[in-house]
Amino acid sequence: MTTITKKLIFTLAIAINITSSAVAQQLQASLSHYSTDDGLCSNAVSDIKQDGYGYIWIATWNGLSRFDGYDFYNYKTGGQSRVPLLHNRISDMQIDAMQNVWLRMYDGRVFMVDRKSDKIINPFADVHGYKDLRSTHKLATTHNGDILILMDGVGIYRMRSSRNGISKQLITTEKAKPLSIAEGYKDDIWVGTEKGIFQINSSSESLDTEGILANETVLCLYSNGYNIYAGTQSGKIMECSYGEEPRLLADVKMPIYTIFKDSRASIWFATDKQGISRLDLTTNQQKDYQQTVVVPEYDQHIAKVSEVGGTVWVNMNHGGFGYFNRQNDSIEYFHNNPLNPWELSNTLASFLALPEGIIWEATSRKGLEKLEILKKNIKRFPIFEGAEEGNQNEIRALYYDRERRMLLMANKKGTLMMTDGVNKRYFNTIDQTGDFGRVYGIDKDKKGNYWIATKGTGLIKMTPNGKGGYSYKRYRKGNNYSLNDDNTYCSIEDNEGNIWVATYGGGVNVITKDRNGTEIVVNCNNMMKHYPANEFKKVRTLALDKKGRVWAGTTDGVIILSLKNHNIKMLPVEDTKDAEKNMNSKDIITLKCDRKGTMWIGTNGGGLSKCLNTNADSDFQFETYGNADGLPSEEIKSITFDAKDIVWFATDHTLCSYDQKRQIFSTFSIQDGVDDCICSEGAAATTIRDNIIFGTLDGYYFVDKHKLTNAGKSTLKLRFTDFFINDELISPRFSDLYDYYVPDAKEVKLPEHNSMFAFRFASLNYQLQHRVHYQYMLEGHDEQWHTATKERMASYANLPSGTYTLRVKVSLHETPDKFEEKAITIIVPPTFFFSTAAFWIYMAIGAALGIGFMAWRQKRIRNEVMSANKS
């Protein structure tokens, strides 16, 4: 893998606030680990933030990384950066309104990544004595994106970014030493000092003359927009409301370094003790929480509390990390229990929880961890809950009766289940003569009979008796006009009413009637005299094409058969001279014909093929898709189609789809609820509501396409991430071609006419990245949209001079009409001979020639006059 070096699955018991009450749910998360091997600038991570575009910023001890979910884009610090006074270690950071990244370095100096120029700059370089400006307190930000810096011995700088640059406001704090800061209601800024809490007076650019809690040293502040909560050196927790006297909530007799109020009336705070504490304001009860920590952090107070989507995430003091389970009043381990050595460390330097269910962590194991809470839009259900025998839930046979709106599925134990989605009926015996046996296939004929193919016990015909029950007839190996093998895998009815049967060992059988109207079974032992003697005997799958022919998929390839007027025709599908038009494997697993008449073939090891000339009588040609086209595996187990002719198929343990119109593959895996359960051969169906069902060795997957579609309501956050000229990454940090960062611009003019250029792009929604699809088009050059490769890049060269617009759009496979688009104008200058500079050169040359000609003309006239005068 290029970016993901390790992926694990963890079962998590997470309490999530869905309604007014806490509900404990069992969730899963996938883990991806990133390190310097993947492009991260350092494995020692100190802070993690997300900007307004969606980029993840990772501050480290040796540089700054920007991550788009695919690639790291790094900024050097220290001496390598060539930025004067810039330390190599970053302590913490904040993002302002213009998406500039503010960095507080290890030595206390503050720098900024200017997003317009893509350079790290010193925003105080124009301040007298800027070399001595340092801050020992974390940076803070306001609701409108201003950056608040508690500058030691100087005061508080309020830095505001706009399109016109950065403005500075210095708030003097002569009377008190600022220790903490928080924004209250409507841009009110409150400062905690060693002499209480003061409000900033913007007009006088100083603190108000009168404060509150004058006898307290206020170490930390938190505001929920209405009230200010303060933790003091003496151990008091105070609530300060507008127009009211401060109210004492608790006195813990120890310095309080972190304070936070959640949405459920709890105050979270940290002291010097290991762990975290909670004060329940509804009961006034206080409780301490700790976790077992193998590698405690004693160097600093690192406690941090964050609430996202109703879940409170807690990074405890001196180690310990998890989420608050309200139901059992505990901080649960989050895949980091020290008793399980294969799990992560619960000592964190930083974390970032995102609303879409992504948790980013920097742990003591170093590097960056991405944990994605699985949404499970695709669910797997058993036939029997709590089944003790493995084959009770192994579904090999699956059929959806659209007329009766009934799903039929059978296990290898011999039980057939019918369900309309609400009621279930189970069939275990056939007229009290035994069970169905190992069911491998189910089909229905035009008369409403169900045909049950079994392995080892022949073929069973189920006929409705009009009383809610069924009568049965079993076809087994017997005389010459019976089945020639009891190992039946599936059956299908042709246009003439014949029932074709796939047997694994006896080839294709046909249940038909002779000239006297007597039912017989035709096979290679009787009327199929020309059936190949040593091939096509092990038949797994059957399908009917638009000409009424039966395609049989075997371990030796495909043979096409038809029966009309008691004549059987057989046509083996042979390879053509053009090897690229042949199937990549003769071992056929499944066959399905779509509504347009195209035959699709799933093979064992040869990928997914489609016949390009299904209706032909010879020289069949195929187009095959494999790993290189985006398939996770080339072992195709089952195929079905939805109402839009999207091809849905299963590989070993992954579900996939293919949009024929847009030529796009989608893969559904662990992030969507598809686990490592192996999918069954030939077990796929589409319901009347256009949902997809796949059989597995342990139940069946139900793909609710409505839920997949709803995921598209999340913004996909499309961005241009990188710009290249002649394969060189372009930024003002690396070259002088441009003085602005091109990917964030609206227009770019190429430096030369023959410049090759490329843009890379990405969706910055990290929960949906594995399901998005990119398309691009250069207006003025391309006539249609192109599907982007996995490199997510649009490249062009040798374009005629002119103005073009590069358009990129991203969408989910299920909602192609709901897309996000970005565009940038590309100006290709003319060749030098047609450029403005060349024009002026031509003008200068023309003028010089004109002047020379005039001089020569005048000289000639003078000579002629002189000659005339002499004569």
C-alpha cells in the first residue's frame, strides 16, 4: 500500500447519544496507520487540526504535514526551511478565517503558513523586538477565525486575516498576567489572570479596569457561548453568567488545568492527578475516571475533552483515552486496552474527532492513526439466530420471486426459507420423506413452480397446491432418460418451457417431452450424442440469452445449447486469434444476462468478463476486467443487476458494482459493513425495491441502496490539491514561476506554450473517500468527461494557445447526479513567434528596417542631386 500500512478491525462498544437517552451500540472501526514511510514528515506528532477545506494538518517535531487522505504535503521547519528563527518543533496550532495555519513553536515563537503564497512566514516580522516575542500558552481562536496569542510579558495579540493581509491588535495587560483565554457571547473575550477574570475592552485595547474573582488565579477557561466556566489555582470550579455573581460549583482543593462543559450538564476537569474528573450539575455528584496506562505522560498537562455528535471523547491527564459511556458511567477504552498488546497505546499526544465518525490520533507508538467508525449501511443477517452448526447459515441458493415478492433462500443443512420481509416460512422435509439436502440453486418456471437444485439428492420440483402448501417431485439419477448425475447446481427454463439442469459431473441435462408428450430427461447418455466426451461435464451455472439459447458455465469454459423441435444444438465457445478478446479463465463460476442482452461471466481467477457479441453464432469476443481495472479480486462469485443496469457482483469477501454507462467500479468493504465472511457462488438477487442480496457462508448481505444513497447527503469537499508543470510540483516555496498557490486560485497562465501541466484533486470527506468517483473535462479541448484513475490526476500537453476551463466533479456511485464540482481557468500562451513579446520584436525590426530604408533612400536622393548639380 502507498499510504495505509496497517489495517485492523476492532469491535467497539460505544455509547452514542442518538435521542434524548444514551443507547449502547456495538460498532466496528477500521484502523489505518501512517508514518514517515508513507510520507509523514515526522513520527513524533504534537497536534492535529482540520481546516475549513477539509485538509488534516499534522504538527510534528520536525515539520508540518498536510494530508488529503491520500498523500502528505510537507513543510520543512528548522534550518531546512530557510525561515529565520523558525524552530523545528511545533507545539500546537490553530486555523484562522482565511485558512492560514498558525504555529506556536517549541521555543514559544509564533509563525504562520500563508495559504495564498504557501509559505511559512513570521507575522511579527514588522514588530519592533519581534525576536523576543514568545508565548508559553496554547493558541486560541474566536468564532470568526481570529487568532488569540497570549504573548509573554507583552499582552494579548488578536490577529485577524483577510484578503488584504493580516491586521494586529495588541491588548495590553499591565495589571495582570494572562494565563487563559476564552470567547464568550458576541465576540466578548475573557482573560483568566493571576488576579481573576477580565474582559477585553476593544476600544481601549486593554483589559477592563474591574474584573471578577479578584482573589483567584484562573488557570483555565471554557465558554459554551453563554456562560464562562473557570478553573482556579486553589481548586475552585466557577460559573460566570452575564449580569450575575459568579457561582461556586465545586472546590476540589487542587489546581485545575483543564475545564470543559458538555451538552448534558457535566463539567469535565483535570488536576495534577492521573485521569479526568466529572461534575454532574444535575446531581452535584463528582466522579474521577482513570485507565490503566503502560506509558504515562508526566511532562505536561495534556488533558483534552471534545464532544462530537453527542459523544464525549476524553484524553486524560498523564495518559488514558476513550469515550464516555453514559449508560454505565465510565470512560471506555477505544481499541487501546493495555491488556490487549495488539491494540493501540492509550497515551496520546493529540487527537481530533470529526463529525463523520473519523478519529485521528497521535499515540506513544508514534505516527498518525486514523480510526473510522463503520456505518454498516450494508448488513449481514443469518437465517437462524445463534445457530450452532456452521452450515445452518451457509446460503448457497438464493432467488427473489418478483411476482410474489418473496425471497427464497436455502442452506446446506437442507432448510428452505421463504420470506416477504416480515413473515418467514421454513421447509425442512419433503412429504415426510427427508429434507431438501444441500441446496445449491433455486429457480422458478412460468407456471409458478420452484425448482430446487441440490448436491447429491437431485432436483426437486415444488408445485403450489392452492392451499398454501406445495407438492413435490424429485428427479434423480436412474434409467437412461433420467438425470445422469445427482449433483445438481442450478436450473433454468428456456422459452419453450424446457427445464435445463446443471450437473457437476454429468454435464447439462434437459427436462423436456418426447414426441409422444412423455416427460423425459435428455443428456449425453441419450439424445445428446454430440456432447463433448471429456469436457463441459462439471457445470456450475446456466443463463438464457436473448435468442433463447442456454449458456452453460463449466470448469472447461462455456458451451451454448438450444433445443427446438427435438433437435439439440451445441456450440462450445472457443478462443479467437485475438488473445485480448478471450476470457482470462475457463473456470466459470457464474453467468448472468442483463436486460440489454449482454452476457456477463464471473470466473475463478480470470476476473469479470462481458460478451461483446452475445447474439453471434461464432467468434465470440469478450472484454475482461481484473485487478488493474479496480477489482479487489479476480475470483467472481455471483452477479445480479439493478434497475439502472448497474452490475453488482461479489468476490471472495467484497461486494462490488460496475456502472456500465460511466465505466466506474465501486467497492464496498469493511467501511460499509462488509466483513471477511466469504461470499457464496451464484447467490445474488435483486428485490422489487431494487435492493441487492448476496448469499454468504454465514447468512446473507442486504444492500439497502436507499441508505447508500443517503450517504451522498454529506459534502464531499472536493479540492484541487496539487499543480504540476512538466512533472514538477509547483509552489511559490519551490519555484518563482508563480507568486500564489495555484490549486487554490481561479485562474492560471502557463509559463510557456509547450508546458505540460497536471492537476491532482481529492475529496476531503474521509468517511466516503473509498466510494467516491472522479471525472474531469477540459472545456475547449475535451468533448466528453474522462474517468480519473486512482492517481486522481488530469494531465494535458501540446494544447493550442487559448483559454480553457478544467472542470472536475466528484460523486458517489449510487448518486451520480448529485455531484460537487471545482473549476479553474487555464490560459495557454501562444508560441513565441506569435506572442506579444515577439510582436514587439517584429515591430522593432520593422521600424529599424523602415528607418534604414528611409536613410538609404535619402542618401540615394542626395547622391542623385549632387550628380545632377555636377553635370
